Amino acid sequence: MSSSPLWNPLKGSGVIFDWDGVLAETRLDFSGIRERYFGGKRAAILEEMSLMDEEKRRALSEEIRAIELAGAEKAVPVPGSREVVDLVSKAGIPWAVVSRNCPESIELAARTIGFKLPVHTFHRESGPIKPSPEALWMAADAIGSASSGCTVVGDFVYDLLGARRAGMRAVLVERSSVDWGHWADVSYPRMTDFLSALMNEDPIVPWEYHCLVSERGLSWLTSAWNVSIALPELWDEAILGSLMNLAGLGVGRFTVKAGTLTFDEWRGLPWLSPKDLERPKAFVLARVLKKRYPEVVVEESEEGLPLSSLGGDLVNGLERHLS
């Protein structure tokens, strides 16, 4: 088990880059389209387009493609982007590009800026598009990376929300003061700032612990992470609720006695799936906790502080054991 939940993209198993605004700047302006087709509203254009009749959809698709191609002809590299890609490559980490743009515009922009696209470059004709997690899972599979080891680098809410849905880490670049920035694990005003952080191997607080660190400080998280909590043999809803709260307080390890989830225990936990019946308890607990706290470790063992030793006040009980 790691001594800290802090992470860095260069310690992961894959990086997925957005294209526009991250590697190439094409300054696409869809305001005219939003005015003509959506009454000026900030609509999800590609998603809304799929609901239109065929004639309107075709016309809109052609307009979008024309804007993308015009932007690609004038593309410039985002400062620092080549260096970031080089750093990732030199670290031996596979990477991919996932964009909502049409393939022709991506290829044209890459030629314009002299950028060699990776073999695994995905566009809106490749299949699902961001923020659908399937778009990112497809890329992770292609580069041979587990979702939990992937970092998505993007400049828009679709990148961040897609990463959150896919169980990946999210880095926001080339943006500041946006009301959706809270979806990112970390934000950098410029790609060059991200490059500096990578070169310095700056540790990053995972997204799921941002509030905890804001409220209690980084030292609390790093101390709580090294606490191990042992579950009682029999489970009920209150016990699993306490474990979820402890994971939220930064506890990094939970231990479970060997055994499977019985029908009586399952019946008292109405939010568990029938698929959990007679599964190893360590498997069930890991599935539950890792949905929100993917870095926690769950093991079959009898080691650790008994949950009951913390008493009714989990915060105070845990604080007594922090080093």
C-alpha cells in the first residue's frame, strides 16, 4: 500500500489528451451556429444535432465541419504541449488523443502545426463521444491502460465530466475562473504550468479528497491514509455507512475476515446488488468503497483497529489514532 494517496500523471499507466485547446489551438467559434439553430442558448451541439430531422442534421453537420476545417488551416501549437507529450513518452507512458472534432480537421490541424498524431487518435466518428465514459474507456483499452491509471488532460467540461464518469484522473489546462473547474483533480492556467508541475513531479491531491484537505489540511489526509480499520464479522447498513464515512475522512486501508456475504447480511443492505450474494466480503466492500474512493485498499486480514474502537464519533475516534 502506498504511504500516501497523492498522485502524479507520470506515475500512471496512460494519458488521454483532448485535441483543441490542449495540443492544437484552432479558436473555433460556434456562436453563429448556436444563434441560428438554438436561439443563442449554449447547447450541447453534437448531442442536440442527433435529435434533429435528417435534413437539418445534415446541414448543421456540414456547417460544423466547415468551421472545424477553417480553424484547422490556421492552427497553432499550444505552448508547452509538445514538451508535455515528449515528457509522457520518455516516461514510457502510452497516450492517446480523444476529440469531439471530425477526423479531417484533426489531421489537417496536425499537418498545419507539424504534430505527429498517435496511432490511437479518436474523433466523433470513432464511436461514443465525450462526456460519455465509453469514449475514454475505448482509448484506455487501446493503449492498454486500466481506467484507474489514466489521466485525462482537457480544457473543457466534457473532458472533466467524462473523466469523472470513467473513473479517471482529470487535469484542466488553458482555462481559469470557470464554474465547472471543480470537476478537475488539478487545474493549470497554461499548458506550460502543467509542464513545470510534471518536471517537478509535484504531488496532486485526488479529487475525492479536495474537501477533506480544504477542511482539515493535507497532514490529516496523509496521517489518516496510514490507518487500517478492521470490520466486525457481521455487517449491517450502519457499519457500511461508517466505512464510507471513514473513507471520506481519508482512511486508506480496510480489512475483512475471510468469508462471503450471506443472504441475511445482504437482505439488510438494500442497496447491494443480488450479484453480491455469496461473493467474498473483501470483493463486495472494495466494489462499494472504490466507486467513490478508488485509491483505498481492501484486504482479507484480521489486522487493523477494530471499527468499534472508534466509538460513536468517527472524527474524534479517528483523530485519537492519527500519528
